[in-house]
Amino acid sequence: MDALLERLRAGLPAEALITDPDVTASYAHDMASFCDAGTPAAVVLPRSVEEVQHVMRTATALRVPVVPQGARTGLSGAANASDGCIVLSLVKMDRILEISPVDRIAVVEPGVVNATLSRAVGELGLYYPPDPSSWETCTIGGNIGTASGGLCCVKYGVTAEYVLGLEVVLADGRLLNTGRRTAKGVAGYDLTRLFVGSEGSLGIVVKAVLALRPRPPQQLVLAAEFPSAAAACDAVCRIMERGHTPSLLELMDRTTVRAVNAMASMGLPESTEALLLCAFDTPDPAADLAAVGELCKASGATEVVPADDVAESELLLQARRSALPALETVKSATMIDDVCVPRSRLGAMIEGTAAIAEKFGLTIGVCAHAGDGNTHPVVCFDHTDPDESRRARASFDEIMALGLELGGTITGEHGVGVLKKEWLARELGEVGLELQRGIKSAFDPLGLLNPGKLF
Ligand SMILES: Cc1cc2nc3c(=O)[nH]c(=O)nc-3n(C[C@H](O)[C@H](O)[C@H](O)COP(=O)(O)OP(=O)(O)OC[C@H]3O[C@@H](n4cnc5c(N)ncnc54)[C@H](O)[C@@H]3O)c2cc1C
């Protein structure tokens, strides 16, 4: 330990290295429940690529594990510390280095907060679409680490679609450049894409070239109330089948609606079984919303209420963004599933989840990026009750099994981390897992980067 700290100090300014155990302990885990976290030996907050390289060279020389971190808003334990590790928090590398309206790119350091980038490019008439609900706090490095999605992905796609190139410090301290800053480019294997969603297990992202789009018109939102989740899912299928391109298509079940009202007094309709939010950022959003409103009615919607203006639309979005924090107040703890199924199976997924809740005698609220088929069943439980905790974990697992049965994936956007490790093997199969392990060891032969995650 002394040797480690001495070597780290030799290449870092004093303020970049934290060793006070009370402070380092506060960096031990992200926001996921049920995920073990170890005790870090030190936390390093670098401000430059050279400092990151110094940390990785030190770690390799002394065979010390390194856990990269952004804002620790992750929901799978992917940023959790392991015993004796160096936590490498990238939050101080938070400069936007370049925004080019001609090339339609931004070049950023990994600690830039998602909303900060969105606002900065917005001022130039540009748009960085990926918008996790945690956008006011989560970082671009973390978004790349988890390949995160968000509310607008039904139209604009997820983080992977916007990462053009990366600068990465490898486990041994070498600097790797991947990808491009051009509109096109197919030279060699797509290592950039490989890093997206790699959960800090292949290298430390120190710079990213991100694609931007022209800023679309402000979106207008419609809220539709349904007598059942199945009817709301039917509306989702009709909307997509008819070729509409909503900029947002989100679902909240009754439990979620009530939790949001209880937390934030949003005035959402509590009698509804399912609330569907649909938005358009097209030149004539009112006309698109009217057409979608008719489809909702045909699926059994009891109320269809288009927002009057952008301010009212923003309130509805805020309600949706507060769904996870609101469900966290229902009981003392939550486990948040992230199963994504083909859109056509969304109804079966939500009905199956309700059956699982009943079987285990638990409250499971569901909010979903419905247009993507990406559900977030949130298991609410009392963590001081051992039996309820056991049932919570069992129901969480059954929800993933149901997702796989329906042709889906165990994680649409939150990642595998510690929480879903056993399930990754089931989804990938033997051959897939073996190749993924081979890739990991090509980048990180000593297994120092974020050990214990993914596999
Ligand atoms: C209220 C709430 C709402 C959320 N909503 C969404 C949502 O809508 N969509 C969604 O996808 N997620 C959502 N999340 C999950 C979370 O915010 C995302 O996964 C986010 O991308 C994590 O970013 P972060 O900066 O907190 O990263 P962290 O949690 O710190 O890290 C995430 C992963 O990235 C790795 N990592 C971080 N920085 C680097 C780097 N520079 N180089 C290499 N690896 C790195 C870490 O090791 C870890 O594996 C939500 C979370 C909360 C709490």
C-alpha cells in the first residue's frame, strides 16, 4: 500500500490523490442495490491524459486493479470498487474541447455532464440526442461505458450511434486512438464500438468525438390514459406499425403514476392503469399528435390530452424523468430491471411482470421506453425484511428470464455490472462468452481493469 501511494504521488499533483478512508469509502459504489463493493486503496481524480497514463503504468507495475468512474449514477454496480483498487474518477476531466457546426461533431473529455454538453451544443443550433433521465448528473464517459439510452432513443438512437472516435488509455498506459472525426470511415475493425458499453473493462476513455445533429423543433407531448397496460402496448404497436416517428414514446403504469404524484405533486391522472406519453418534434407536431391520438382511442384510451404548449410538454417530461426516484420512495429499497424486448412483445412483457409481482407478493412498478420495447420494472421492497429481500431478488431474476423467453435482452441500457453477471452467460451462450473473454484479455492481459464486472 505504501509503495502504491508513493508511486502514485510521484506523478500526480497532491489534490488529485485521496487516501482518507472516510472519503475513499464514499466512492465505493454506484446507485445499484444488491451489489457488493470493496474498499478502495485510493481515489485519483486526474485532470490530464498524462495523469491517467501515470495511474495505469503504476497499476500495471504493481498489479493493482483500477475501477474507472464517472458520476456513479449507474444502476448495475459497474462502477463499484473492488478491495485494494485505485478508483479512477474522471469527473475533473470535464472540458468541452471543440464544437464544430460544419463537421457536426463535439470533442469532449469524459467528465463532461450530459446536460452541460446538450446545452452547449444547443446554443449553436445543434443537438446531442442521447438523454438518460439522469442527464443532469451523469457523464459522457459513463454514458459511453454503459452505452446508455434515454427518452429520445425511439427516434434518434442510443449513445453507440453518436460515438465516432475515442482516445483511450490502455491498461499498460499506452494511448490508443480509435475511429474518426469524419462523416464516414471503415478502416479496420470498429474498436470504437467495442469500447461503447464495455463498462470500463477495456481501457480508460480520456477523449470522445461525438456526432451532433441539427437541433430539431421543440417537441410537443400528448398524454393518453388507458384502462390496462395491454391496451397501451397495443397503441404503441399501432403507432409504430403506421410508420409514425415519435421523438418520445414512454409508458408509466399505475404504481409509477401514483409514486410520481406522491413525490412531486405532478397532478397525473391516478385512476389510469397506464399512461402513455408520445411526442413529436416534426414541423407540424399538433397534426402528428392528432393522428396518434386517434390510434390511442382505437386501442381503448379513455382520455387523450395533447399538451397546449412547450411548457406543459416539459412538465410531462419532468414527470417521466422523476419515475425512478419516485419509485425509490415506495419502500426502503428498489431493484431496477432493464429488460428490452421486441416492441411487438411489450404487452406480454408487462403482463408477465404483473404476474411475477403477484406470485412473489411484491409491488413492482413499471416505467418503460415503450417505443424501444425497453421496460424498467422496479421491484420495491423492505431491505430490512430478509424474506422480502429474497423474494425481491427472485422476482428480479424471473423478470430477466421472461425477457429472454420473449426474444429480448437482460439489459437495454443499464449494463451488466455486478448485478446481472450470471445472466450475461445465459444470454451470450458458451461461444459468445469465450470470445468476449478473449477480447478482454487482448486489451487487458493482467485483468486489472474493473475486475469482477461483466463475466
Ligand atoms: C434517476 C436515474 C435515471 C436513469 N436513467 C437512465 C436512462 O434513462 N437511460 C440510461 O441508459 N441510464 C439511466 N440511468 C443509469 C445511469 O445514469 C447511466 O448508466 C449513465 O450512463 C452512467 O453515467 P455515470 O457518469 O454515472 O457513470 P458511472 O456510473 O460512474 O459508470 C458507469 C460505467 O462506465 C464506466 N466508466 C465511467 N467513466 C469511464 C471512462 N472515462 N472510461 C471508461 N469507463 C468509464 C464505469 O467503470 C462503469 O462501468 C439512470 C440512473 C438514475 C440514477
